Amino acid sequence: MKVKWVGHACFLVTAKNGFRVIIDPYAVGGGINYAPVRETADVVAVSHEHGDHNNVSAVQGKPEVLRGGGEKTVKGIRFKGVGTYHDASRGSERGPNTVFCFSIDAISLCHLGDLGHELSPGEVAEIGAVDVLFVPVGGFFTIDASGAGRVCDQLKPRVVIPMHFKTPACAYPLAGVDDFLRGKKHVRRVTGSEVEFERDKLPAGTETVVLQPAS
């Protein structure tokens, strides 16, 4: 399985058989200055209806679009949406947020979208076991570095991939990734935008993998 960080909260996950999932494609503008999304996918998952996460029309091919909670199976892959919130006030500030969980090549993935709060015990149970966790760390619009750390402690993933943080291509008032990385023992900085995972080679503990945006 390959994971590509397109930019911001947008990732492309590609299975060994070529099945492709893209999560939270952004629209360029308003502070998002990454290159336009031009990926082809079989599935697009949208965590919430903000323009930096829901630009479905940018994705090429004829993808199935997933929004909101519940379960749906696409070409043998089961996707589960877990309802959460974009803020710590049960959505009264920025609305709902969907956490998406699915497995590719026997690896369980969880994308937290723009999660704005720590998880309840019920949400942790609904999400279940996580191998690879995509977690927002930049604060302001989402959980910040310390909140992201606590969510990681709740879910105990094998791999953590930080997202939604300040980069030269993002003008949002977010923190950079370094606050989240501070004090962590197992950090791997990848020189490019892609990383490959195999089930039997996942770390025994928790490793944080920092990717570079594709543009």
C-alpha cells in the first residue's frame, strides 16, 4: 500500500491491486496554495463541507463519493464514517466532521478530517483498531499539537502521519509540525510525498512519519 500526501489534509491511498482512495481534496485559493488536485481515484471521502476539504470535482475518473457516517462497501473495501465535530462545542462553531476508517492490503487506516476535540470512549470504540492514523496537528481550526497527541494516545496507532499544519503553501494561521514532533522518539522524515507500508513491516510501537506535500 502506498500513501501520498497531496497537501493540506488530502491524501491518496493506493492498494497493491491499483484501487485508489483520495481523502479531503482541497480547492486552491483562500490561503491554500498547493498545486491543484489532479489525482484519479475510485473513491473520494469528504470529512466535511469546507472548500479546503470537499473539492470532489477535481478528482478524475468516476469515483464513488462518501460523505457522513455509516458504512458502505465499494469494490470489496468497507468504509466506515464516524460522526464527530469540527470544534470542541459539538459543532456549534464549525459544524460536523466525519472520521473515515477503512482497510487496504490488511492495513487499517483512519483519517480524522478536521477533528476539533478529543474523542469520547464511544468514538474510540467505534473507530476501533488503527494501524495508520492521519491526524490534524496545526490547531486554530482543529485540535492542536497537544490535543493531537492525546488523540494518538487514545487510538494507539502503529503509524501517525501529521497533516493540516503550516507549510509554505498554506497561508492559514496554523502551527507548523514541529510542535507536534517535540519530544517524540520515533520520527521518520520522508524526503518526498510518498511512503509505502506492508502489514508485516509495521512498527511494533508508534512511529511518526512526516511527509512532504506533493506540491
